[in-house]
Amino acid sequence: MYTAFHSMSLESRLLLCAMLAAVLFIGCSNEPSPEQRQADLEFQRAQQALGQERYRESRRLLFSALTLDRRLGRMRQVGEELRLLGEAFASVADYDSALIFYHQAIEQYKSLADRNSVRSLTLDIASLYRWMGEERTAFAMYTESLRLANVFNDKEGAREIQRAMLPACRQLENAEEESRLLTDLLDHYTMSGDAGKQAGMYLEVGVSRLQRWDYNRALENLLRALTLAEQAHDSVLAINVLLKLAVTYGELGKITESFQAYTEGLKRSDITRGVERLRLEMLVRVGDTYLMSGQYGEARRFYHAALSAAMSRQNTLAEGYLFIQLGHCDLHTDAAAAVKNYESALELFDGVSYPSGSSYASFSLGVAAQRTGHYSEALQHFKQAVEQSEASLWRQPDNELFRSSEETFFRANQTALYDGIIELLLQLGRNDEAFWYVERKHGRELFDELSVFSLQTHDTRVDSLLRIYRHARSLHIGAERQLAQVLTNGFHNREMIREIHKNREHASKAITEVGSRMAEINPSFQLAVSISNIGLVEAQKLLPQGTALVEPVPTNRSLFTFIVTNRGSTTVVAAITKARVQAMAQEFLEHVRLRGVYADSAAELVKPIDKRLQESIVALYGAFVQPIERSLPPVTKLIVVPQREYSAVPLHVLRRSLFGTGAQYLCEQYLVSYLPAAAGLALSATQSRARRSPTANASNIVALGYPGETAWDVEYELRDIRAFDKEARLYFNQLATLATLQKENAAVVHIAAEFRFNDQAPGNAYLVLSDGKSLGSIRHVSWGELCTLPPFGTVILSDLSNDAPRVVPALPLLFLMNGSSSVVLNAFTPSRKAKKLFGEQFYTAFLAGQTGQVAFRQAQLEMIKTPNYAWPYLWGSFCLWGK
């Protein structure tokens, strides 16, 4: 090349040098091109608009910069612009668009081999899913990110992911994983001597214990967190710990210590920056404590201080709730002042279309109107409160500040949202309308649980609608939470609020459409995608001859009972207060619990318990049955719809007296079954292909037992079935899987296993079965997966985890929705021998040709006649659900 260059003419060599110099000058110049300058300017303007909450303008500018940077090949800028577009869409609750741009940004950073940015964006996406209530999706993302961080030996990144996982672990009740994460993080921060980070971890442990009602251990960890936070001189963290300490002391009933923690926290917040939110929460919680105890003057003082702080921070959400709480302070002495505060709150919440706040304000106005005798006005407010509440799908956490404030008021007035209108309608004699709202209440309770079970079936059309529903529900919840966040942080941009409302309404419309389509395809599953109920006339049409629907409704003053047959309906009133009914029910359940504890104890220990249990049964008969005896028509079957708080009280064990003609139990007089709601009358049973004749074949009976973490002998409970049907299929150990049951077809299926449920997190409900891989390895089967089972004629659920008396009406409902005719489950755990005898009697009757319901009743009656099993705590646990 050197020889070729020197062989050229001088003119040619000069021209070539000039060209090379020009190329080198252009290539090495730091001057950006006009397009680069334009892209940078657009990006800077977009960042400025984003910071000022001008989201529509920021998106326009980001799209412009993105187009230019893609043309210029500036891939890092493209990744940042995609990330900011995701943030801009998420800020106005357009989560579908946000996720698209976040994922595009991740792909861009992957192409640049920028693992830190990929990890950061992945955590952002997981947080967004958590924001929309999709905890399992978020947890799966955290788990995969943690795996990759460990593969690449990214220790600091792994710790960041572990910290982000902790709240998701708590929401999913994954105690084992949470404990492992906390141990790893605590060990690292202890070794590094980072007292502040250690304090943060002890705070996390304390919050976790608090959420699980383990208050004493929560207290220990929080006190440790406070000590370490003070050692680290972290004032903000110390105030946060003091707030949680105050709440924990309050739950333990240590009011003096609780107030001391609040006082110390408020004192420190006066001289600490960045703790305005914590200070506001402490003021509100102290006010709530005084309100609950009836010290209205003290409550008003703290609420006023909180209101002043909320206004200065433009915290619209807190401002509205504090107007309501101040109204409560005046309710007993100055109704006009209370109404003025309630109206101010309602106007504020209606102005920003925040349904949860509007519902609370409307209900408070209803209470005020009812107190002053304005019943028509009270009814109107109560109806509005219910409608506004049903527009909200977001289930706020238990310790969320303003949910706590609402519950303080409801507890103080011994009422709840639906109860207010139900009680007033009953008092006014508008019984048909009251029944409608009673059923609406049941519909909401069931919807709140079924809608978070992630139901799955083998019907592709139903599954498609359920997927659409879950997605729309997530978008709706995210929009609700985003609106609350905006209102908490102060808002100036009405356009932003309008965009959030638009996206929420879009999700709401999709949910309504799913409900309509589900009603056409499979009406049974409509309960899981919409709040459904029926009225008295419809219930009458669904009841067969010889059957009566009985629905007790306790109110603050009286116990009302609806009695419905196919010929008409009546409502019976008894002068028994809700407080009295609650006390009797709790007394009965406590006696049942104690009888289980002392099951194998000496006679002198159990005899007093048995006596009190029998007395409790008679007392409950006097409350629930005796007032309606004369009104019961000549029927052979009673279908009871229990209120949720009394669902564990088996009404079929009640009787008028211990001796004489009134000594018959209710189940000896009628076949008694239960339904979670009157809407269950509309559920259709699917006929199993298995025969129910005395000549049993192999497909008639299937039993599956898995003890899980209990010491229960499931083989002892189930093997006797073979004595009645030698072809019955029994599955234990590694064969006790969901897949096993999915392949079966039987008239009766008997499942002995742990059914776990938490009222505060119904979406985490699971059944403990084998994973089918190795002996002793388990799988937590979501309750939503139970609908993948084929319909069985009768389902017997032997809940091994049910040590304390409890019934979750949604559990039998899952099988009834799926086409089963009847479900038998235990309200509390009976003895092994009692279960064995029940099985013997039931299968004897069933294999003799009786239906599942008749066989169930015969088993009950035979146990009552058997001297060693005649006690109600032995046979009374078995409850029949179905129509």
C-alpha cells in the first residue's frame, strides 16, 4: 500500500490526503448533528413534561425522540425512551401500554448486554403487577430475576431483588420463602455491620408477624428494629418503627404503651424532614383510638391536626376521610355539624370519582339521617353507599390507614355497609326489598372470594371469559390504586385524573361484558365474575315442593328470619339482638373447641363441658328455631342460608330441650342442608355417568387421602369403604394428586386432606396434596383448580386442618358451581372413630340405592342412635351443602 501511494502523482496524493483529513475530521468531531440535537431536545422536554405530570405531552415528545433515535441508531437512548413511555402510561393507569413499552425497553437493554438496566426494569414490571393485585405473576418474575442474578454472581443485585420480594411473600403467605430471604439478608447486613439495614430487616419481620396476628413476636422484632435504627441514627426509620410499635401495642390491648409510642413518634416527627406521611398516619390512628372509646373531644383535636397537615400537603384522600371522622365526633351531639362534614367529604370524593370514599361518606350520611328520623333520606344514602362500594374492586390491606378508620366507625356502631340498609328496610316492613339486599350482601362476599381464586375449568369458553375477567379486574384495581395514589400525593392536572377515570371505566365495561357473556355460556360461574343475587319471587320459583328456604338475619335490635317456599314467603321477628346471637354462637363454638381439646380426657373433665354444650344448643334453638316453629309450613326439607359470621354453627344440631318431646334435634325433624346464598338454588347439577344403583361398579366411589402436615391417619378413615364396595378406588401417598381426581368419574368422591384458607387473603386458599414425584413431597393446589375436576354426584370433604370451628361457604360452592349435587364437609374436626362410623353409615345407605342427601341423613340418624356417638360434637360436625 505504501508503494502504491508513492507511485501516484503529487496532485492525486494531495487530493487523497484532503479527503482522508475530511473523513477523520467528521469522524472525530464532537459536534452533534441537527437530528441528534433535535432528539436530545425532544427528550429533555419529555422529561420535563413527565416531571410536571403533563403525561399526554410527555408521550408525544417521547415518541418523537424515539423515532429520531431509532433512525440515528442510538440504542441506549431508545431504551431509556421506551422505559419512560412505560412510566408515562402507567401513571395514568394505561397498564397494557405501559407493559408493552417496559418489555420493549428490556429487549433493548438485553441487546446492549446491560444486565443492571434489565434487572431494574424487571423489578419495575413486577411492582406494576403487584400494584394490579397480580402477586403470583410478580413473585414468578422476582424468582427468575434472582436466579439470573445468582448465575451471574451479582450479589448486590440479588439483595435488591430479595428486598423487593419480601412484600410479595407476605401477600402470598409464603412464610418459608420469606423466612429464608430475611435470614440471608440479616446475615449479610450483620456481617457487614450495617445497623440501618439490619433495622430495616427487623422491621420487615415485625410487620410480617403483625400481619399474622403474632403480636408478641412482632413486638420483639420491632423493639430490636428501634434499637438498631437509633444506633444507625436513621430518624425516619425509627419513626416508622415507632408507628408499627404503637399499632402492635394497640392490638395487644396495651393502650398506655401504644400512646407512648405514638407520642414519641409525633415528637420526633416535629424535628425530622420527610416524615409527613408517617406523622399524618399517627395523628389519624390516635384520633381513631379516641373515637372508638367515645372520647370525641380528644379525637377531634388529633383529627384537626391531621386535617391541617393533609391540606398543606394537598392530600385530597386524607382530607376527605378526615372530614368524615370529624363528622363522627359531632354525630352524638350536633347532627347538623356532622352532616356538614359528611357532605363536604362526599362532594370532594364525588368530584374526583373516588367510589370507596363516596361510599363511606354516603353511609355516614345515612346513619345521621336515620338518627334524626329521616328514614327515606337514610335509605337513599344507604343505597348510594352500596352502589358506590360495588363500583370498587380493590380490597385494601387490613392495616391500610383509611380502611382501619372505616372499621373503627363500623365497630363503634355495631353495623356494616349492607347491614345498615337491610336493618332499616326490615324495620320499615319492606321485607321483599330487604331480602334482595341480604342476598346482595351474600353475592358480594362470594364474589370477593371467587373472583380471586383464579378459577380454571375444562371448558375453553368459560376459561377464556375467566382470563378476560382476571385481566380486566387487574386493570380496574390498578386504576383504583393509581387514583388513590394521585389523590394522596396532591394533584393539579385534571387531564391526568380524566385519563385514569377513562382507563378504569374501560376495565369496568370489560367486566360487565364478561358477566353478560358468562350468563349465556355458563350461568353457574357468573357468581365469580359479577355480584349476583336473586329476589324473593325468583327464590320461590326455584324451590321444589316440600322444601323451605330459611334465612336468619340478625340485626342490632331483632332477629328476622325469612321463610320461603314455592307457595309464598313470610318473615318472622324475634326480640333477640345481634349482640346476644353473637355471644351465644361464640359460646357454642368455644365449647365445641374445648370438647375437641379434651376429647381423650377423664369424664370429670369433660362432663362440665358437655353440660354447657348441651345448654348452648338449647339456647341457640331458642334464638334461631323456636321463633319460627309455628310459621314453618309442612315440609320435609329445610335449606338454610347462614350469615357468614354464623356459618360454623350447625343449625341441624339444635333442639328445644334436653329431655322429653322437645329433645329431637332439628335434623331428626327435617333433612337440613345449607347454601351460601339463595342464588345457589339456580345452580344446575350435572348428572354423573357413574351409576347409583345397589350393583356398584368400579366407578361409583373414589376416595383420596393425603395428611399433608398433619398426623391424621387418612388410610384409617378411608380404607373401610372397601368393606362396602370392593371395587372402590382409593388413592394415598404419591397417588393422592389433583391429576388423579381429574381422570376419575364417580357418583361419590371422598377427599381427606388439608384445606387452608385465610379470610384476609382468600386468593391464597389451597389444598395440600402430593406432587406425585416422591414420597412426602407436597403440592399446594389452589382452590381455583378444583373446578378442573369432573362433576361428582356427592363430594365429601374431610378437612384435616379444621381444628377450630370454621366453614368457608365458597368451598362447597366451588363444587356446586362445577355441577356436583351435594357437598358434605366438617364444620370442625370430629374424632377418627366418628369419621369412621359416619363413613360406614353413609356408604351402607348409598350403596343400598339411596341418593347422596338421603344417605347423609340416614348416617346422621344412625349416629344419634348409637350411644357412644350420640353427642352433637361427634356427629354434628358433618354438614350437608346443596339444594
